[in-house]
Amino acid sequence: MSNGPCVVQVASYHGKSHQKRWHRCFRGDSRQECHLFIDMAVADVVADDPLASLLAQEQARENFRIYKLWGMA
């Protein structure tokens, strides 16, 4: 897996059908930097129970994806 520039995208849901749309929210110089951004964003998701917090954080991670910027080295 290449470690070049990447973009983090976040999903939003629209309409009655909850159609998923992706929006750029962060550009990093490496996949590691993008993963750290997602980790920091998801760390704020908490619940009363520690196990519920872990589940909520995992569900929040599903709304992020990392997109490789091709041709930009």
C-alpha cells in the first residue's frame, strides 16, 4: 500500500432514503496522518458505558474513508 497524499472523506445522509454522500474533510501527506485524523475525530464519541463507547466509535468510523490522491507524489 502506498503512503502518498490522501484525502479523508466523511459521509452524510440525505432524504428519506438516507442516500449516502461523501465530502472531503481533511487532506494528509500520508495514510498514517489520515488515520490519526479519523482517530481524533472518533475519540470524541462517548457513551455512558465503556463497551457502548467502543461500539459507538466503531460505528462512527464507518462514516469515514481514505481516498488516495493519484499522481501527487
